[in-house]
Amino acid sequence: MGTLLTFLAVGLVTLIAASIVISVLGGLLGLTFGIAQFLLLKVAPVMAIGWLALKLFDKVRGKRRISVSDQRWLDEG
């Protein structure tokens, strides 16, 4: 009878531990997917539009213009 109760206790503890581990992993996965969804659907389109706007602005504006002192500083470095 004692062995049966030991198996029952070990099985119960194992089920509780497994449910805690699975719930923690589920929470982490949910948080990870939430952050990925936010970055992919909210941040990435804004960054892509900004990048395209900068490329178009650069193309319309022509070559990059910097001051003579800045060019000298770049050439020295």
C-alpha cells in the first residue's frame, strides 16, 4: 500500500511540475510572438516608409553636399 501511495505522490508532483513548466514556456512564447508581431506589423512598415522616403529625397536632391571643413575632417581621418 505504501508503494502505491508513493507512486501517486510522485505522479502528482510530476504533473504539477510539468504544468508549471508548460505554463511558463507558454507565457514566454506568447510574449515572444507578441513582440515579434508588434515589430513586424507596426514598426517595420513605418521604418520601410521612412527608408523609401529618404531614398527618394536623396535621389531628388542629388549628390550629398557637405561643408568644406567637414570634407577636410573626413579626408584627414
